[in-house]
Amino acid sequence: MKAVLSAVTAYLPEKVLTNQEISTFLDTSDEWILTRTGIRERRIFDRLQTDLKSSDIAAEVALKLLRMQNLDPLKIDVIILGSMYPDFVFPSTACVVQGMIGAHNALAFDITAACGFIPLAIQQGDMMIRAGQAKNVLIIGAELSSRVVDWTDRNTCVLFGDGAGALLLTSVDDSDPRGVIASTLKSDGRFTSILQLKKDEVDQAHFLEMDGKSVFKIAVNEMADSVKETLNKAGLQEKDIDWLIPHQANIRILDATAKKLGLPAEKLIVNVDRYGNTSSASIPIALMEAVESGKIKQGDLIALVAVGGGMNWGCNLIRY
Ligand code: ACO
């Protein structure tokens, strides 16, 4: 048996926050944000909804996917969830969501890898399906970034956006031409301090702290290498890739990765301009848009690649 990517969807807040609006309360400008990051706007959940939790938006996107697939929640065998802002340290947000959506047969757990979540989750789901431990694996990235960025820190808050995305991996027979072909994952704990979610000692509020330049360098160096290593494992080459779907962090990181792989801009999926960095949800959101717009077709070879807090990075090659 092997895993195919059988469904993808997203749940996004309606409220659009433009660079222009941010520059009304912060010392920044549309021009600075756009040229340094490629971001024009991002979505954020209403700040007055103070009781909104990551599990709420995760359950929304999960139920949307189940409705789309006409899938009974009891048929979900595993839920893997990523979020920079889990409801609790424990229980896992995946367990909270399992209860909320009635997926009572599912094993549920979180992976803590911030923006590097998707390659890890897909690799984990793929292995469980190959081992015969699961038939349906639900992967959810749920981000309330607007609740964890420091809105007085122009170095970080302009980069992030809210949103949730979900993917479904389903077990199929080996004869199916589709499927997860190969994955590569790496971690480097020497870089734990360059991207962290911290807690203010006085008011205990969370805030995201980042050394943007160091993150930038690791992302540019490692994302392309990760794709190359995964292609090698699969006996494929850069020219075989139909679509590169990187974690949507910064247009300069995306362009540099495509360039290092010798891929033309037309093969690069980009939506960071409209959503900013939605961390664990960014690849599902980009994938959903590319599938819905008809860009990605069945049989296409797609490369998903991400880097995030840890640092962690990795790639999945998938025949869609
Ligand atoms: N508006 C105006 N000026 C700003 C802003 C802003 N929003 N932010 C920073 N500046 C200033 C800085 O203070 C600095 O001023 P100085 O020279 O007087 O000190 C100047 O702009 C240049 O700042 P740099 O840090 O040199 O800008 P750089 O070109 O490196 O871009 C950026 C910064 C956009 C953060 C970039 O480094 C980046 O994108 N890094 C990667 C970030 C990322 O992807 N993070 C998420 C990773 S995934 C995860 O796990 C969550």
C-alpha cells in the first residue's frame, strides 16, 4: 500500500489586513514590506474574538474537508496537527480536534515544527499508511499568528497571517500511479534560538522572536538542497518537477529556491503576496489554490518544501 494526496482545503478569515493599514500604527511602509518580502496583505481573525483557539479553526477546516470528501469522521485513522499556538502544552490540539469533529477512532498527535510542519506530517502519514497502520490520515495546519506576533515589532509582525489548511492522505494499492514518492527531513538544534515563541515574564503573553537574516540564510540554503536530495532518492531530476510549492515565507526565499533548482518562475506556486506567512497552513493553502485554479492536474509531479522553527526542514515529492 502507499499514500495518495486525495484532498486539500483551507479555511481563511475574511478580514484582509493590508501593508497600508499596518503602516498606520507601525513605523513601516507598503514599499518596505513589498520589496523585502513580496507580501501585500494577509488575513487575520477578528482581534475581538479573544476566545478563538487554534482548535476552533482546525476543526472548521477538518469538517470542511470531510464534507467535501463525504467522509465519515469515524473513518479517520490518524490526525496530525501543527500550530505555532497550540491550545495547551498538553493535551495536544490534535486530540482536542479529534473530540470536536467526532473522529473517535483516530490516533491524534501534534508535531512542533512551526513552518516546517507539512513535510514532517506527510512523511509520518505516508509511513503509517505504508506500514498498514492507517487508511485515512488527516493533516491539519492551524495558525492564529495574529495572536502570537508582537504588533509593536516591525521585524516580525508584518510577515505573518492567519489561516488553516487540511490535507487528506489515503491508502491506495501500489499499482496506482499517484502517491508520495519520497521525502527528506532534517533538523538542526544548533539554531533553536533564531526562531522562537517566547513568553513575557511579566504578563505571560506569548510573542514570536526571530533573527530574520539567519532564518533567511538557512531557508535559502536548505530548501533547494532538500528538494535535490529527495529527487536523488527517487531517481528523478529537477526538470521532472511540474510544480514547486514551497512554504510561503518570503518571495525572495521562494525565488532563490526555484533559481537554485534551475526551475522557471512558471513552475513556482506563490500566494505569499495575499496571505503572508501562514506557517503550517501555508503549503495546504497554496496547494488548494493551485488545484482549484486547474494549474495542478492529476499525474503532475509536485515538490513540497518547507523550513521552520527548530530549525527543521524537508521535502516531499508527490505524484498528484
Ligand atoms: N518596516 C520598515 N523597516 C523595517 C521593517 C519593517 N517592517 N522591519 C525591519 N526594518 C528595518 C530594520 O530595522 C533594519 O533597519 P536598520 O538597518 O536601521 O537596522 C532594516 O529594515 C533592514 O533590516 P534587515 O533585517 O536587514 O532586512 P532584510 O532584508 O534581512 O529583511 C526579513 C528582513 C524580511 C525579515 C528577512 O530577513 C526575512 O524574510 N527573513 C526570513 C523570515 C522568515 O521567513 N521567517 C519565518 C520562518 S518560518 C517559521 O518557522 C515561523
